[in-house]
Amino acid sequence: MAEAAITIAPARRCAARLDGEALAGWGLAAPATALIFLLVLGPALGVLALSFTSWQFGAATLEWIGLANYAELARDPVFWKSLRNTLVYIGVVVPASVAGGLAVAMLVESDPSLRRFYRAAYFLPVASTLIAMAVVWQFLLHPSVGLVNRAWELLGGSPTDWLKNPRTALGTLCAIGIWQMLGLSMVLFLAGLKAVPGELYDAAAIDGADGAWERFRRVTWPLLGPTTLFVTVICAIRSFQVFDTVHVLTRGGPNKQTEVLMHTIYAEGFNFFRAGYAAAITVLFLAVLLALTWLQMRAAERRVHYG
Amino acid sequence: MSRALRLLRHALLLAGAVVMLAPFVWMLLTSFKPPTEIFARELNWLPQQWHAWENYRDALTKVPLLRYLANGLVVCGAIFALQVLVNLPAAYALAKLRFAGRDGLFRLVLLGLMIPHTATAIPLYLMLHKLGLLDSYAALVLPFVVSVFGIFLMRQFFRGVPDELLHAARLDGMGEFEIVWRVMLPAAVPALTAFGIFSFVWHWNDYFWPLLVISSPDLATPPLGTVFFRNEEAGIHYRPLMAGTVIITAPLVVAFLAAQNRFIEGVTLSGVKG
Amino acid sequence: MAALTLRLLDKAYGPVQVLSRVSLEVADGEFLSLLGPSGCGKSTLLRLVAGLDHPDAGAIEIDGRDVGGLAPKARDVAMVFQNYALYPHLSVAGNLALPLAMRRLTFAQRLPLLGRWLPGTRKIATGIERDVAETAGALGIGPLLARKPAQLSGGQKQRVALGRAMVRRPRLFLMDEPLSNLDAHLRTQLRGEICALHQRLGATFIYVTHDQHEAMTMSSRVAVMLGGRLLQVATPQEIYDDPASLQVAEFVGSPRINVLPAEVDAAGRVSSFGVALQVRTARHARRIQVACRPESFEVASAGDSSIRATVERLEHLGSEVLAHVRAPDGTPAVVRIRSEAAPRLRAGDPVGLRPRTDRVLAFDESGARLTLVAEAALRAVHG
């Protein structure tokens, strides 16, 4: 009799414990879960749904139009220009930031003198408020009193209105983008370089690879592979979402030369109030970002499991 | 490293550093100059006349710059505090407790990680509009209270905390809720600091969202306030504008220089988030 | 001609003098162990021989040739590292092939895409493949050639590291604690394989370790290092029986050698705890230390001619007993006693110890070795 009582009691206590744990688990996670649905997943689905309507901000009715928004997008020259500009921006800023960041990181890491200073100097643009610095850049790029034109004149060029000239506007924004992102790339590469085991350089030296080029090719570059992929995807994700400099410096002009996707979404949605249309662009925007973020998570995994 | 190579390294790095720092230096120097020097023909680095007091005074009186900074502090502080309140318990539950649907919830978090704020902007704006919360502190704070990135990060960290610590706490009679605040929170301080810096800097520098939801200058955060200031100045009075940007940029720059390692750690977490 | 000669090497890192006046000669085909605790400078010494670092003073000669300014690849040495140092992005075959590729192919021939099309590359590459296969076969890692290091176990990784060193057939093999990351069973197994390798290759091996068991069982000679200095270079048995200093005596041998205080009277007779040890030394009227290995005591019941010690505890090992005892002044000692010799010994019992006159060692206060002569031998000489 007594034995039976003993064997039953632990099982009951176990079940009670498990129930208690489930209750605690959901209790603690409930606010966050609710908010994820409310603020993240719900709106994401909402954008998808909106893209199939012709709704405008302030309109009373919602009309279902299927894929008409997307069809209009396919014919919209502004959208295609915007897409093209965004891709050009990424195509310039990402390689330059990645390569530049790697070069600077290797130079900084190669010798201990003044390391902290250089790291701080290159990272400062990343840490500062981009909008404020964009305003400063606007002043620097001023056609007559800007520092850039004064320096350009000293080098023999003729002063240009960098931000208003259709041929230089996008390039100028690219330059500012690189200025702002190179430090981030550098810091990520610094971490990656530190993770390369010193023993490998020793082994390579004994194997016969002891020149700077051979060391880079046989040890540094292969071991930085995952980091390089990671940094590239990070820079791509950030560049894809460029908005601040465009809105503050050029508003997408002159003549849509600097129109980028996020600015188009903003303009369509909040200047022209065409919520449905803006939602359609957002869906495409989101699709690309999902792909890039998925890539980033895979790249992050490889960093951890390499070797 | 040979002297020649060392010199070359310095030459290359300094050249780059000059380009990186030039805007900051020029901004600072311009904020000290009188009007005549801005438009002078010759290029002068240092101010010939010290006009700093007037420039800064102008900046502070034309627009409520200090108010903008204060808004930034209030908004970012509120966001972080609420993020800790909402996300820490969820991260603990996902990391250490076993309950039905836990894995599903985590997959939801991972899904949420892939959705950027810009994609959800329009519906969120609509929601706030319906609730009459546009143009308020609530509009700036509420959408960011749940941070899937924060949950992900803290869960990662909590998984590394030994289970024995929790067994001991439970034996001491603590309930799960107490465990979160008395045991996990103190243990998580390093990760929380990094996340805190990341969150603070991210939201301090956020321009897109305040641009959408705020129209009164009173509520502007630093980036929005800077643009208000710039638009006011109509491009002629650069000195007060530069003085203004110095004031706006100073807090982050000072914070960065004071705690470089922590700062870099926090901001590069955004490398993980993207 | 010696395979390796080191002359008065000095090396300092900042304020720390890591190596002081180290001189050593290693014979051709020898297996020499560098034995010492962590931080004694043995890994630094190895790096200097490899050419990964340069000494502040002194000379290094390999096969009679001064290699002072030469880069590692010009010295014809190979090195096996503690953490294997395999290239994680290359397969096992790639790891083994790299040293050969670096030496046999020119810069142009090594270029990733173009190199393949240059004349002569094909032939050399085939030769490399053949050598790689041969080495892999010798080490039993043939089936692993296509795998990456991350897919290998610790023992397999170490074999690949050995293979990478072997494939070039260098004259000198340097090994930096290659087995310390492996578990005990693997360590024993690989120890045997390394010894077999040494026999087969006939090359000179220099093996760094902190494990005295390894050093003693594998090498023809052991070089004991402490604090950046070479204390003694001799065969394992000589190091054990005839240590050059107290530090060496204490470092080698398990359980540790027992050190007891002793006095020397005016005539040079040595006694400890009042018991004459039947040996003499040249120093007169001094306090010295005598040392005796656990197995070198004669154990008797307490009497006038033996040191009285009290048994603290006994470890029964089956064939023998390790008795942990305390000398009259509290100094601890460990004594090996054959089980049948002391069947009824118990903790708390008194026991008499006599250091064997032919095995006892003497050192002065600083640890320097003193010569002892047995009184029986003196009597035989002087009649």
C-alpha cells in the first residue's frame, strides 16, 4: 500500500511541474508574442493584402484590384529607374566598402602603433548621426564655398554642383555611402582577422609561403571567406535600404537620377498617398530583403562552424 | 616591421583617416568662424576671428536643439526600458523553459528577424492613425517595444547560463517571474549592455520613422530636428547650422570616444541584424 | 657532422629573458626531447630553430651550415604543431600537397587558373600527387584524402599534420607538444607511431614536451630545460640516475625524489637526522641536502643505523606499497616497499629508512650536485 502511494506521487508532481512550466513559459512570452503578431507579422501580411487594393490614404472604401498594382509597376518608368539606381548604388558602395574595409583592417592589424586612433577615426562616421553628417556633407559639397570644390580646384578640376548635376549626383551619394559604411566593414574584418590562428601563418612559413602575397592568398583570404561573405551581405542589406541621404540631400533628383526604392515607397505612400501602390513596391522590396537576410543568417552560421 | 613599411602604413592610413575625419573637423571649425570667412575666396582652415559664441547662440535660439536632444534621450530610453520589460522574459522562456509550442514561437521570432521596419511602416502608420496616436511620443516608442532581434540575442546568451543556477533559485523558492528579474537580468548585463547600445544608437539615428509620424517640431528627435533646422536656415547661414550639427552630433561622438570597445560591440551587433 | 648545433642562444621578449646562453648539439638521426614545464622556453627554442623567430645572440647551424638569416623554407625543416595548424579550407590531400607545390612549382605555375596551362605543370603536379598518396598510405590516412580537417577526429588531424611534415622528406623534424591535445589512449598509440616513424625515416627528431613520461620513453637523449636554461642533456637513464642538479632530479621521476636535510662533519662524513649514511663528500662542515628515490631506500625496523620515520598513509598497488612517511622533522617522503617485505605495516607505525649508499645523491643548498664516495669504497682503496 505504502509503496503504491510512493510511486504515484512523483508522477503527479511531475505533471504538475510540467503544467506549471508551460504556464510560466507562455505567461512570460505572452506580451512579446502578442506584440510580434501585432507589430511585425500582422503588418507584414497587411502590406501584402494592401498591395492588392487601390486604397489611398483617407479614402473611405477599399477596392480589390488583384495584381493591377504590380502590372502598373511593370510599366512605371520611375519604378524601373528607381530599381536601377538602387542596384547601381549597391553595385558601387558594397564592393568599395568591403574591399576598403578589408584593406584598412589589414593595414591597422599589421602593426600595433596608433591602432586605437585609426580604428576610432574610421569608425566615427558609422557611429555618428547620419542625418547630421549629411547636412555637413551638403555644406562640404556646396558649389562655391564647399571644401570639396576648393580641393577639387586645387587639383585642377572645375567646380561642380555635385548634388544637382545629373551626372554626378548618384556618384556623390555613393561616395557618402562608402564614407559611412567603410568603418563598419573594417571593424567586422578586424574581428575576423583576429580569429585567424597565428599557428597557421607559422605552418605556412615552414611550408614555404612566407611572402606577404602568399600569406594573404594561402591563409588570410581563405580563412576570411565566411567573414567576407557576411560583411558583403550586411553591406548589401544596408545599402538596399538607403533613404536618409537621398531624402535630405536630393529628394531623388535631379530628374530621378538619385531616386531609390525606399524613397519611391515613401513618395508614393506619403507624398501621393497611394497606399496600395506603395504597398506593392514594399512587397517586392521585402522579397529581396528576405532573400538577403536569409543569406546573411546562413553566412553567420558558417562563420561559427568553420574549421 | 621595417621602418620603411611602417611609414608606408602610416601614410596610407592617415590619408584615409583624413577623408574620414574631414567632415567632422570642417564642421567644428566652421562653427567657430564669422560670416565673412565662410564665403571668403581663400581657403582658411582655422578661424581668423573667433565667432563661436554667436554661432552657437544662434543655433540654440533659432530652433529648440536642446529639446531635440532631450526628445532623443526620452524616446530611446523609453524604448530600451520597454524592450527589456517585454523581451527579456520571452527570451528566458525560449531559452530555459520547456512548453508546448516553444519551437513554433522561436520560428516565429526567426521569421520576424527577416522583416525590416520599413516593410511594416504603412500598416503601422495606419494603426497609429486609427488610434489617434500620431504625432506623439507613443508613436515614436510603441512600434519598437517588441524587438525580435533583442529576443534572439538574449536567448542566445541565456542558453549559455548554467541550468544549476536556476535549480538553485527554484530550490530557494523563487517563481519563474522572479527568476527573470533577480537571476537572469544580472547575469545578462554584458549582453544587455551591447544590446542597449545597439538599440539606443539605432533609434537615436532613426530618421525614417519620425519623418512619417511626427510633424510638430516639439517632438522631433535629433535627426528630424536637424532637418527642421536645415530647412529653416534656407542654406545661407551655415555657421549656426554647423554649430547646430556639432551640438546634435556631440553626444554620440563623445559616447563613442569614451567607450570605444563597448560602442563598437553594440553597433556591430547591428551587423548581425542588418 | 651534427644535424643541429646551437651556440649560446639568447632570446628576450621585452623585459623577460626567455632563453639564456643555450648551447646544444644534436646528432644526425637522433630523437631528442626538450623537456620542461610550461614557460621554460622550449617552444621558443623550437621556433628559433625553425626560423620563425630570430635569436638576440648566438648561432644556429643545421648540417654544419649557419642558418642565421635564412627564412624557414630555406632551412629544410618541418614542424608539427600542438593545434595541428591544418589549412581548414583545403582537403587532406591539399594540405599534404601544399609544401610540395610551394617548392616545386614556380610562382606562375601556382596561379589558380593560368598555372595549369603552363608547360611542365602537369608533370610536376602528377609527381606531387604520387608523393602525397605515398605519404598518406604510410600513415594510414589514404581514405581521408578528400575530407576537410573539420571532418576529422583529433588523432586523424595529428596524422595529417605529421604527413604534411613528412611529405617533404626534410632532414630535421620539429615537434611542438604534438600529442598534448589528445586523450590518454590516443596519446599512447600515436607515441608508438611517432617512434616507428623515426625508425623508418632515419631523420633527426626534436620533440618538445612537458610530459616526462613521454620524453623518457621516446627519446635517445633528453634535454631538460628550466627558466630558459638547459640544465642537462643526457640519456633518459642518466637523467634519472645521475641528475646534474636538484631541479633536474625533482623534475624527472614519479613519485618525486625525496629530499632530506643532512650535515657534513669536518671529516666529510655525511649524516642525516643523526644517522651516518656511510658516504663522504669533499665539502667540510656544511649543511647539505641528500636526495633518494622512493625505490632506493632500505627499509628496516627502527634502529640506530636508520632514520626514524612514521607512516602517515599507505597506498597498496598490489605488487608494492607506496608508503607516505614523515621524517623526524616533519619532512614528507615517499617510499616504495615490496608487498611481501612489509605485510603488516600500518598507518602510524614507525619505520626505519636507510638510503642505499650506491643510489643516494647529494646537493648543496643551491641545488648544485655534490660528489659522494661510499665509505666502503674508500676503505677498499686505502686498506
